[in-house]
Amino acid sequence: MPINYNIHGHIAEIVMDHPPVNALDTEGWAALPGLFNRASADDNIRCVLIRAEGRGFCGGVDIKEMQVHPERIVELNRSNYLTFKAIRDCAVPVVGALHGFVIGGGVNMAGACDALIAAEGAYISLPEIDRGAMGGAAAMTRMLPVQKMRANFFTGGRVPVEDLWRHGSVEKIVPLDNLKAEALAFCGVIAAKSRAALVIAKQALNLIEPVNPVERYRIEQGFTLEMYMHEDSQKARDAFVQHKGQMAKF
């Protein structure tokens, strides 16, 4: 299983470890919501940490799987939605520890978190427009102003975590070697609080947010399905897989 669940006192740690780039297939995405729900239902847990091993936090969805099995898009969409929802609706705060690349579905997870700690040099990106898909803007809008988000969405470019820090979306940027320890320490500060207070606070903060990003993301997914029905979508996935295959020869 490419996802591990560990407990450190009152902290639940969910770790993605799926080489080479933590790009999860339909099975991987389907497993994530249950882990957050498990932590949410555990009265001993007061904070959840989501992080990853390897080169980057998350490479999004497995484009190679979607290229071969485009009919799985509905199942994949649903699992992405349920993951985003499970993080935001988790009874206790969820902290994301970002490193390397945070792409596509990884942006959804980061955007759903209550707080973010990042490693130096990390970046977020929504390359969906070049992959024959849509989605992720609802999550990115929680981290960036509208025009900055749109510039990234239309170009498929990268946003350094230093930009996120300047916009107040990242709590702290630390050396990569210190990321796990710093993130667990931050979670420890939260986990030292009353679980009852944390649960009530999370509910209140979700309710006073101007818009519900989970509902907005579900709207986006309708456009993802529309894009998948267009011939340009399959061409984009074919081109991506072919390009990766050519790079592997060198």
C-alpha cells in the first residue's frame, strides 16, 4: 500500500510513499478518505499530519492510468472529491507538510488543510490545462489571490512556496531535512489542546468561511468530465505519456 498511517501520541500521521513521484492511481485516491475519517473518529487524535516520502509531496493523479483507462475518470473524480472533503471536514485540524512538487490533486490536499509547513524550494502547480483535465482552482483559491491563481491555472506554471508564505498561506518554510520534525512539532502544539475545543473550533471555522471550497470543487469536476469527453483531452494524455517515455530512454 503506497499510503501509511501512524500514530504519535495524539497525532495521526498519514504518509504517501508511492515512487517515483507519489502520483496516486484510483486505488490510492480511494484509500485516502478512509484514513482521514479514521483519524477523525478516534477520540485520542487531536491533530492529523499529511506528508510524503520521496522526491515530492504529490504528483497528482496517475496520468498513465487515465491514458489507458479514461473510463475510470468518474471513480477518480469521486475519490479526489472525497479526499478533499475528508480533510476539510476532519473533526480535528489537519496540517500539511509540503516538499518538492505539489501538483494537481496534491494542490487539492494542501488547499484543504488547516495549516501548511513547507520545505525550502517546494512549489505548487496545476498543470491540468496541459493534461486534458480541469479542477483544483477551488483549493488553490484558498492559498492565493484570484488573479494569481488564474495566472497559474491558464499557464500550468509553478508557484514557489515562498510566494505562498508571502500571501500568508504557509505558516513556516524550513530546510528539507527538518521538515518532518518541524511539522510534528507544530502538530504537537495543536495536539496539546483540548480535543473538544479543537473540534468545536474546526466546526466554527468551516462554517464562517465565505464559501465552501468542497462544493466549489465538485462544480469544477463537472467541467473535468466535460473536458475528458473532448478529443483534445485524450491527445493531451497521450502526449504526456509519450513525452515521459521518451525521457526515460535518456
